[in-house]
Amino acid sequence: MTAQKYRVVGYGVVALLIMVAAEGVLMMGNPAVEQPIAFNHRKHTMDLGLACQFCHPYVETGAHPGLPGVETCSMCHQVPQGTSEEAARLTAMIADGDSLQFNKLFRLPSNVFFTHRRHVGIAKLDCANCHGSIAETERPPERPLVKIKMKVCLDCHRKENQTVDCVDCHR
């Protein structure tokens, strides 16, 4: 075998190992994610009818959707809302000037490029396609409701007749 053939075979093996490693990383269990408050998605999305964009302002225009800060919550929660202890705690946090830093629940490997703008803003995909029934949760899940695996992405791309070229999503 010539050196060039070894190099081609070597690149193929490396590509295969990267794909296997990426799939493994995507399937690994994520550590539990804690949130500053027990946010009730159901109350806000289903009961009050707020769109995802209200709290995630860049979901249609950015790579990342953005997470709400104290400014967003204080639009309604400067005064007590409802009777729950958590709503009262949030109002107190706002009154005390405490910061409110939500933590990302969904994470992709660093070699995966994903943009919400392309998927939500342009393709008009529903958030539930990737995030499952997050809008129906009454407490923040500690782990993603859906395990985002490369197979899920590829199946969707094929179904929607979109590219499955590796370099479009992998850097």
C-alpha cells in the first residue's frame, strides 16, 4: 500500500473515531443542573400563554436562545404573583437586588455547531422537537428531557431534506 493510501485510510479511521466519540459524548448522562428558582414552565407557557421568546429573547435570532435574567422576571414579579412559596421567594430576591442566574440545561460537544436562528427562526421548528415537553414542566428538570444524539439530528435533517454533510454541523 502506498503512503497516500495509508494516509486516506488513516483519515477515515480518525473520522470514524471522532464520530463514535461524538455519539458517545452526546449519549452520556449529563450531570444534574440546579436552577436558582423552581421555575414553572407550565404556568408561564400554558396557563399564561407566554411564548418561549418572552424569556429566551434570542431563540429566533441567535446561536443560543438566551436565558432570562432578573430584569425579565421583574417585569411581573416585583409584586407577589400567586400564592406559591417560590413566587414569594422570587419577589423577595428581586426586592433584595439578588441576581438571578439560570444555568444551561442542554449542552452539545464543543465540536458541534448548532444555531437556534437557523432551526427556530428560519426553519420554524417547534421547541419541543429538541427540548421535548419542557413547556409542560412544573419544576426545572435536572437533566434534559430529550437526549440529543447525532442520530436524532440526522433523522430530522433527512426528514426535512436538509444537508447531512458532516462539516455543516461539526467544526
